[in-house]
Amino acid sequence: MRINQVTINEHGLPQPDQRIVEPDGTLGIVEIPADYLTLKARDHGLAVAWREHTRILFQTAFQAGYLVTDFIYLREERFPRSYYMLTHGEGRLG
């Protein structure tokens, strides 16, 4: 399940949709900017919006019992994409 939607704006930068889908089920996927430092250098306001977006998103997911269990980086020709995989369940070391 995709928890957030992302579009590429007219400047070629990832733009988060303000809607966040409540996690439901065993797995969830969260898209984040593939190159946050470049995004921040090109559009500081958008970088701040991403920080707020992901803060709310991860707080919601963690409170619902999800854990980050994987990271996926898709290197496409024009716009690379990055995702965190979330899994619902108990997490512990050892």
C-alpha cells in the first residue's frame, strides 16, 4: 500500500501530496526525495515541506505499529525514486 503520493513538479523536483493514507495491512511504502540535498539547494521551501510531510507520515505509521524494514532506490533515466518499506509488527533485536 502506498502511504503517500508524489508528483514531479515543473522544475523536475518531487512534490509531496498533502494527503497521507492511514497505513492498513502488513506492508506500506513511503516515497521520499531521492536526492534531498539537491532538492534543498534548489528549493528550500519545498525541502521544509518534505520535512513536515515525512515527520507526520512516520509519526502516524510508527504509532500504528509499523517499522521501517527496507529501503528501495530506483535509478530511472530521468527521475530517480526512493522508498521506505514499512512492515506492521513487533520489532526487537536479539
